[in-house]
Amino acid sequence: MKKKTDKKGYIQIYTGDGKGKTTAALGIGIRAAGHGKKTYMGQFMKGQHYGELTALCDHLYITIEQYGDVACVHREDVTQRHMDQARRGLELARRAMLSNQYDIIVLDEINVAVWFDLITTKDVLDLLNDRPENIEVILTGRRAPEELIEIADLVSEVKEIKHYYHRGVKARNGIER
């Protein structure tokens, strides 16, 4: 018999300047798959290839969709197209959340999408307010808005202590992407 807490979904946030926020969310999806739970991950601001796309492309329990450009976007270079991609992503994530097909919805890099003004905090709050009670939602990305932190049930800050990027090491296949 399942405990009552097994039926309630919570809101989790993984934020901070350290490496590992998306990896933490993927780890939860993989763990959940081991229990027959399905995860939908919508990757905001990402359109380039990451190893998880290949590794999980035919996974029975994990679906990943990207809502971004192939090129990395900087805050000062945001265009209407980037905003349209994020809005479309938010709508696709909402459909997945309301489809009754998934137990976990991951909104990867959504905090950054808000910080870049691609979507608003209110847009995300509206999505979360429509969340069925049994759905777990995970939000990742640096600079989580305070309003989202306030309503979340779990918030983890990933803090950078040291990173080889500062010594000129670029993102590596299989490790950072």
C-alpha cells in the first residue's frame, strides 16, 4: 500500500552558480523510471546537442524536448524569436503536465529564461497553479526568482567552490554537454 505522500507531488528548485542542476533533475528522472514513473523534461534556452538527448532518446519513461536555439544566447542578445521559443516551450510543458502521461515535469533552465525576460515569473506561477496535485515539478537554472523560491517545497542551491572553466577548460562532451 502506498503512503499518502507517494501521491502528492511537490515543487523542487535547483538553483545557484554551481555545476550540476540539470544533472540533479535528470538523476531524479532516472531514479523515478526505476519505479515505473514517467518524466517529461522541457529544456528552455537549449537547442544544442547534449549527451542526455542521445542516451535517453528511446527511453520508455523519460521524454526530453528542447525549446531553444542551437547557439548559446546571451542576455543582451535576446530577440523576439527567443521569447517565442520560450513561450512555446511553456505551452508544451503545460500540455505535458496536464496530459496525465507524466509523474514528473522538469522545467530545465526555466529560471534563466525568466532572468533573461523570455517569460515572466507570473507565467511560471500560472503554470504551477494549474499543476495537478500528484505531479512533481522540478525547476532548474541560476537565479531562481524569489517568488518561485517562496512557493517551492524544496530548494537546493548548488554553489561553485572551484571550476576548471576559469582555467580555460571548455565544455566537454559527456561531462558538461
